[in-house]
Amino acid sequence: MVIKSKVGRRRYIITEKNEKIKEAMKEIKEIDIQARVIGTFQGCTVIRCRHWFKDNIINILMEHGIKTYRTTGTIKSAKKYIEKFRT
């Protein structure tokens, strides 16, 4: 298990797969240097960030025209949501 006092809480933002994510990630990195794209699963992109920057990151994604579907606390629940969403 990961000790949250060392790592901190993480959020996984599920977005549509879009070419504009690279541009948005430049702005997101200015806010949260630990934010990164985890991967693309079945046409959705998952972005990991720290929990206190979640709202700011979602606003940046919306400014770039990237649609967000859901935010979860674990990668496992993010993958489950994508599987249900895409089937």
C-alpha cells in the first residue's frame, strides 16, 4: 500500500481522446508538476493529478475544448468506468 502522507491523494480524470491534450498538458504542468497522462484506454485518456488541483485542471481541459467524463480516486475504478462506458 502507498502511504498517503508521503505520496498524497491522487485523482484520475477521464477525458475524451483528443489531439489538444498535449497543448493542455503544458498549462497543466504549470499548476501541478506531478500531473501526467497515464494512458489511453478504448478511446479515453486518463490524466493523473493531485486532488487539490483537480478543479483547475478540469477548467483548463474545458478551455481547450476537451470533454471530461468522470473523476475517480483509483486507476482501477477509472478502467472499470471506461469499460462500462465504451460497451
